[in-house]
Amino acid sequence: MDTLTRMRAFIAVVESEGFSAAARKTGRSKALLSKYVRELEDEIGALLINRTTRQVALTAAGEVYFARASAVLADLESLNEAAREATGEAKGRIRVSAARTFGDAELGLSLIEFAAAHPDIALDVHLDDSFVDLVEQGFDVAIRMTRLTDSTMIARRLAPLEMAVCASPAVIERVGRPAHPGELTHLPVVVDTNARLLSTWHFRDPATGDTLPVTVSGRFTANSPVTVRAAAIAGLGYALSPEFVVRADLEAGRLVRVLEEFMPRDAGIYAVFPHRRHLPARVRVFVDYLAAWFKRCDGEKQAAKAAAE
């Protein structure tokens, strides 16, 4: 049995905080992992893990070995990826985090079309409207719809993200149409609790370019843009939503857009990934594909708009 296999077993046990959890994660038996770790300790001549019936704990030697072994395996993975990239080969698994709204909307087709176009790359897509820790949860890349502020990540802008404030015609007739964002403070709204600023909506002064924060409130909140859209259609209040979520409703007249001239233009759809010395070829291919996909869709949208005019 080679040392690298034993190192991987040891790291899996430490990261999983136990042999049983590591066995479930790796698909190997608990007895086999225990054997590998014991052989590694025999090879090194030092105890790496203190075992109890409930948990494992690193010894002083184990802490040193874990840090160095993790770096060695990371370097090895980078070396393998560099070799694959040199030969033009991109394969393996990509763990992707994306908002459920992204995956469930037409934008999710980008992921499906990528998978169809790259049979050697497996996509493991996790849809969650909350932000995830890419490093802690082991994701290769996240698709985020936001004003990007996290400087600890590497990001590539894929497309602009247009936001819209809208309400049903019945709501506008009942409570009035705001001429300025500040009026929303006194109007019923539907709040998406996934939004990072929750009940503070940011607008832009078209004359000065200054940010206009507006505090809003309403009796209906939800952690889903799709549910917020439905609540707005039902007449519960004004909603702030990604434009692509409500586009069909705006075109059909179920919702009416307001305050368009006050909407900021700095939000975007981003591919975000952790800092790495070498970006895996499969991730680079994936991000390049998404960028091209969004560019093509934007071109088609502009052409359709021009034809309609």
C-alpha cells in the first residue's frame, strides 16, 4: 500500500472528525481506514491520532503531519491539473453552489447545457438561496447574484443583474404609485429574507449617482424570490426582485414596474471561487462556458428587443 493512500485516509479521518464519518464520505470501510492510519503511524514511527470510543484527537505530531500532508496533497492535485491542462484535457467533478432561484429559472439551462457539452466533467450542483462557505463546505465554484463585496474570493463577472421593483395593478390602484424610493417606507412591501440587507433596499439617485438606502416593511416575508413574486402578484405589496424572475409577469401585465430610473446598475451574476495557486482546468472550462453562454443570451435578448421595436 502506497504512502499517498495512507495520507489520504488520515486526512479524511481528521476532516470528518472520526473513522465512521470518514468511511461514509470515502466509501471505504471503517476497518480499512483504521488499518491505513495505523500503517502510516508505523511508517512514520509516531502516534498521529489519539483514539477514544467517541472521537479522535490529533497528537502534537499529528497536527504537524496533517498540515504538511494537506499541503502535499494540494500540490499534487495542482500538479495533476496542470498536466491535464497542458494536454487540453479537462475532466473530473465540479461541486457547484448556486441560488435555487438561478437553478429553477431559465438561467439553470446553462448548467444543463454545460453538462451535455462536456461528458467528461461531472457536475454536482447544490441549490441554496443562502450564502455558503466555499472552503469549509468543499465547493469548487459558486454562482452568485449580488453586489460583490467578498474580497477573500476570486470572482468573474458573467452578466449584469438587473433588479426591478414591481407590484400588481391592484396594489398600485389601491395604495398609489411611488415617484421616489423614499415613498416605499410608507407603502406595503414583500420582503425577500435572502437579501443581504433584508429590509433596507438600495437605490441610486439618477442626478448625483449617490446611494439611496430606504427602510421598508411588510407583513409578508419569504426566503424565496419565487414566493415573493407570487405574493406581489397576489397583491400583498411592492417587491424587489431579479428582473429575470418577474420578466414574464411584467410582459403579461400581472406586475407593473416602478422606480426604474432609480435602480442601481452595479449588481451582477458572478462565478466565485476560493483563492488557489492553480485553478483546476475543469473549473476554468466551466466558467468560460458560462461567460460565453450569458453573452450569447444577452445578444439574443437585445436582438429580440430591437425586432420588437
